[in-house]
Amino acid sequence: MKLNAITMGDPAGIGPEIAMKGLMNNETYRNNTLIIGSEKVLRYYSDLLKNPYPLNVISEPEAFEKDKINLIHAVDLSMEDFTIGEVSGIAGDAAYRYLERAIALAVEKRIEAVITGPLNKEALHKGGHYYDGHTEIFTDLTGTKTYAMMLWSEFMSVVHVSTHVSLREATDRVKKDRVMDCIKLGHDAIKQMGVDNPKVAVAGLNPHAGESGLFGHEDRDEIAPAVEEAKANGYNVSGPLPPDTVFLQASKGVYDIVVAMYHDQGHIPMKLLAFDSGVNITLGLPIIRTSVDHGTAFDIAGQGIASEKSMIHALKVSTRLTTQK
């Protein structure tokens, strides 16, 4: 049986709740997806949400049973070990351990894809794991060197040249080779999702895409050469395009994906159009990883009111990617 796995995320956040809701409320995913987390935490949310399905606690994915909520118990953690809605090193360490187990199973090809619940970076660091987030954990544990963050939605998709760095550093990271990598990674991801000849737009870095060097040299000296090389290699790519209009064009279907130059350039239009339905995908990994496009939401954790919409979309996209493999 082909199985996917949800990692529970930081147990002090909404990750356990949306993982449970995602499987409770969808038979397809309940029957092809397990959760990797902590039994006592998931039982707490099972009771809170009045889950009607048996909780099947297993040690290996091969013991999966249909029409149950299947859990690989990876970390022995009780609700007394942390406080819901608060940063905790214990919870941050547990979140890392869930990922570690999931990645190992995916590398061993015992699961098809990993769908990640949200992390808290401060908790992760307090737990002794000094990563900026999920992407860096995945690339480190899989030995991946060339990768990128992609945000996907039904409205638009974006791949990022840089993400969690200062704006000053993001500008310095706009280099021809990196832009080329993102064009290729974005093109290949959209093609894997069923688009035969993806139309790729490359956003400029500076206002008006630099106006031929009037407003900065990066568009002319780094981005444009990457676009021309990609065209010469057969990619259906345009750019650098003015960043104040390219996302509108993509949202109307003119392009299948936009290469954004830095975190907020890509995230702001995506959050505006698809706040509850966006999916985070790490491109370039030897395994499939999708994620909810939101954080731990400590302010509403433990109340039973968190929306599982982004989790459902992440499950949907992971299934689509595994089907196309």
C-alpha cells in the first residue's frame, strides 16, 4: 500500500488538531495517510474533537489499517510536559524528532510523501536544533544541495530565489545561476503536476525590473542572462518582468508559475489570494514534501477551532505529486 505521512508539528500549536481533522473529515486521506507524532497528545485531540475512528498506534507503516487514524508513535510526550500555546524546548525537540522519523521512512521509500504540520522556530532552537525551518531540516537530512521553496495554490504558484534572509542579503543572492536553478525547479514541479509546457515568469528585483539599469543592475546583469539561457535550453520563460504586475498576470492564468526574487515578494501575493489554501512544497529533494502554509497559531491552539483547509490542500497536492511520479 502506498502511504503518505503527516508530521504533527509543534505539539503546543495547532498541528495535532489539523492533522486529526484532516484525516477525520476525509476518507481518502484517512485510508492512505498516517500521522507521525506522540500518542498521548493525539489522544487528547481525539477526545477534544470527538473523533469517531479508532486510533491505531503502530511502530512501522506496514502495520497501517484502513478506516482508522493511524499513528506512528515517535516521541513519548504527555500533555503535562508542555503548555498549549507556549514556546517550549521540549515541544520543539519533539517536532524535530517527528520530522527525523518521517524523512528516514521516505528516504527508505516506505512512505511516498511527507506532509508537515507547522513548526515554531524559537521552540526548535530551544530544543537544540538550530535550523531556520522545515526546508533546512529536509535538505540537511537528505543531503540536498540545490533546492527552493515553492508556494502553490489554485490561483497561482511561486518559487523563491531566497526566503528567510534579510532584504539586504536577499538582494546579494540574486545571481544568474540561482535564478536558473529556480526556473528549472519551478518548471519541473509544474510539469510533474500535469502541465505539459509550463509558462514560467521571472519577476524583476527592482522597480520596473530595473529599467535597463536605471533602478539597479541586478535585473540586467543577473536575471536577464538567466532567462536568456533558459530560453536557449528550451524553457517557456519570460522576464525579468515588472514585479508590480507579474503576479496579477499569473493570477489570471497568463503564467503557470512565477520565480520571485525574495520571500515577501512571493509570499505577499500568495497570502492575499490563498491564505487558507496555499501549499508549501520543497523542490529539489529526493522525496516529496508538502506543508501547510501557516504557522503554529499558538493564540488559538487547543481550542478545537483551527481550520484544516491548508492541511487538506497539502494532502491533495502530495497525492497529486505521488500519482505523477
